[in-house]
Amino acid sequence: MNSLWTITKWMMREKKDIILSIFFGYVAGIAAVALFAASGYLVSRAGLVPPLYALMVPVVLIKLFGVIRASARYQERLASHRATFTILSELRVRFYRQLEPLVPSIFAKYRSGDLLARVVGDVESLQNYFLRVFYPPIILVLVFLSTIFFVTYFSMWVSLWILFGVFVTGFLIPAFFARIRAKHDRELRALRGDLSSGMTEMMYGYRDLLLHHKLGRTRGELLEQSDRYAEAQKRDVTNQFFNSSLVVAASLLVSWGVLAIGAYLVVDGELNGLFLAMLIMMSLTAFENATPMAVFPGHFADSKQAADRLLEVVAPSEAIVAAEAARTDMVLESAPDVSFERVTYRYPDTYRDVLSDVDVTLRSGTKTVIVGPSGSGKSTLLQLLLAFVRPDSGEIRLNGQRLDDVTQASVWREASVVLQENHFFFGTVRENLALAGEFTDADMEAALASVRLGFSLDEPVLEKGANLSGGERQRLAIARALLKNGVLWILDEATSALDARTEADVFAEVFRRAESSTLVMVSHRLTGLERFDHIIVMEGGRVVETGTYDELMRSRGVFYGLKQIEQDIFA
């Protein structure tokens, strides 16, 4: 319930429309009861053939209540739906704002398809929270309290019977079906998340599945998941229809009970027969407000599950935002010193340290390359330097300032970054280069020429750069970094898809632009490392060697062995 309470607090920002919805909903409900009560009284009164003027008041009241009912219902619909759409918009914005600080570390915990299902499906599910969960019980209670109070004036027994009917149709039956629905709802959400994740992975891995002749099997598995999801939806809808039918049947039984009790009281002389039809019509109309309670269990369980899943994702956000707010912006006016002091890091929910006791210092303006076998922690070291993740122990410093004390945004602002995987948005080359900042077309064209790309700035780029080769994507990312030209350069396998000649030309340009900057690069290639001031060799998450190229070759250690292996392979 804590999650729904949180959603309710967010929802109450639209207090004005919520109050208007409840007010007009109550007016519409009580006007409907009054309309049919007056109609019942008019029918009974007319049966006694009174003078015409004796019927004028009931006739006028019927017309008045009809107009009030229609007008109030319109205003209620207008206010409630306006509130719902505004609440939904607020939920989307708030959820996104809380989700944003969790990126990219959140992808280590949730699959992208599951996140998509939560961001889209669960937020959409919450649109029913106000209209189907929060609002109907309030109207039900208000209308029935007013009705029972009025009926008590004529008969205590009839009012008690109606009260019993309210308890059965408004609370007992919905509570019973809520318990049944809880299990089905969990199953439905799990199936929806699995289907969404499967569809996302199939779309992203379509080419690989096709090449490895696994597309048919994957499609078949997805169809099976889809069938299970459709079957679960069918069972869910069937349960809802049965619930609605049961509530309507119980409501009609209550009205029959009013007729039976009223008839007995009329015969017994305790009730004027003139009011019997009025009481029956009131019970029939009042229980229309109990009908929405038939779908209450489903929407309540759905809303609770959706709120739980959404708040589960963004639960760490407040702590992260608070910690980030306590940090200060860092301004680097020149190339920084970089130091790792006994840094250890382990990915969440894993059993081994990716980095262990890393202790190394990079001087201002130096060019450093990190080498070592795959999985030795090279890329993780760069992620820590970019503050994507924070170390479990130890400290990272830039110009003596603890990285834990500065904001992520200020680190990124000072850095030119090219990672192994670089994202490109659907648009043009110009729009993708503009991520580096505001530049003229001439600046962008010069950056493209520097990395040997002959693209027009208006050339289209598909999502994720799907229409570009691996080498073109890398060079476009490097062109972005050249435009930014920060005081700290971080390159992670930035030229792994380039041929040797193009790589040499690109590196020459990078070194020229980064001449006065601190540069840190990860590489698997051991050729051309003579140009670097400092080489760090990593193995098993530890720094095993450091030094210049000549020093490491003379020491005949790990780096020398890796170099010999490379020479033997390419000899």
C-alpha cells in the first residue's frame, strides 16, 4: 500500500480537479436517486387520481433533477478526465526525472524490454487509478449515506437492508474477487514483461538470429509467449465480466428485498403504500453507483502492481539525487592529474571484484594507454573515471579533488569521450555532431575531414547508426570528440574497426588536438604504443605493470609477453 500512497500524494497535486470531480459526481449521483424517487412517488400519487395541480410539484422536481443530473454528470466527466490526463502526464515526467539519474547503471539490473514495459505499460495502467480505484468508493459512500439517511425517515428496516446491500456489493464481493485477481495479475504482468523483453531482444538481434538460423525458433517462442499472454488476458476479462454480473445480480436482489420488506411493512401498516414505489426506484438507482465497484478489484490490483514495479525501479533515485546535489561542480582550466588510490569495484549482484586495489597516477598532459587481456577491468576503470559508477573502496582524484565530491555532469563537461559503443540518433550527421556543442558547419566539416569521413552534414543517420559501418561509426564519434576538445580525453577501443593507415591518420589528429590535454586510452592493439608517455598493463582486475614502452620491453614482463604473442600471430 505504500506505493499507492506515494502515487496518491503525487496525484493530489491536481487537488482542484479532484475536488470538482468528487463534488459533481456526488451531485450527479444524488440527483439521479432524487429523480427516480420523484418518479416513483409521481407514479404512486397519479394512481390515486388526484387533481392535476397536486402533481405539479413532482413533475417540476423530475424536470429539475433531470437537468441537474445531466449537467453535473457532464462537469464530472470533464473534471475527472482532465485530472486523469494531467495526473498521467505528471507521473510520466516524474518517473522519467527519477529514472534519468539511474542511467547507465540501471541496465545492469533490468533488461531494456522490461524497463520499456514498466515505463509504458505500467504508467498507462495507473491512468485507471483515479477513475476506477480512488474516485468510485468515495462517490459510493457519499451517495449511499445520503440515500440511507433519507430512507431511514420512512423505514429503519429498509435502510438497514440497503446498508447490507451496500456492504455486499460495494465491499464483500469486490474484496473476494480482489484476492482471486491478485494471483492472475502477477502472472499477467510477468507474461507482459517477458513478451516485451523477448520482442525487444528479437528486434535488436534480428540479423544475428537470421545468420545463425535461429529466427524461426525465436519467433516460435515469442508466439508461444504471446498465446500465453492472450490466454491470461482472456481469463482476466472473463473474471471481470463474472464479477460485474455478480454485483448487478446482487443489486437486483437487494431491490427485490426492498420490495418484499416494503410490502410487508405496508400490509403491517408501518409504511404508507404511497412511498413503496419511491423506495424501490431509489434502491435501483442508488445501486448503479455500486456497479463501478465490480471492476474495482482488477484496477486496484493492477494499479498496485504498476506502482510497486515503477517505484521499485526508481527507489534508489532519491538517494542518488541527494548525493549528487551535495556534490560540487568541477572546473578544469587545464589538463588534470588523474590518480587512482587503492580502488576496488564489483558490479552489483556479482561475486568477484572487477577491479582490485588499483593504485596508479597519471600526470597532467600525459598520454596513457591501458592494455591487457579481455575482462581485466580496463573499460571499468574508464567508467569509474567518468563517474558512471562509483568505487566500492578507494578514491579517484582529478587535480587532487575527490571524484566522489564532484557532480557527474561537471566531469562529462570537461571530457572528450569515445566509448566502445557510441549511440547515434535518428537524424542527420549535423544533428549527431551537434551533441558536442554549438558549432558552425565549417567546424563540423573540418572535424569530418580530420577523421577521413566524406559525409555531407545533411546525410541521414539511422537509429544507432544502422546505415554506417563500424569504422564510420567510430570515426563519427571521434569527430564529435574532436569538436568538443576537452582537457581530458577518454578513448575506449576507439579505433578497433579502422584499418592501420586510417587509424594512424586519426591518431595523429587526436594527438595533435589533445597535445595539452590528459589522454587515457584502452587498447588491445600493442602496435604504435611508442607514442604514449605511460603504459598500464592490467590482468585480473589489477595493475601488474606500468612504465614507458621501452621500460616495459626491457623488463621482459607481462607486456613483453603480450607483445611477443602479437608478433607471432601477425608474423
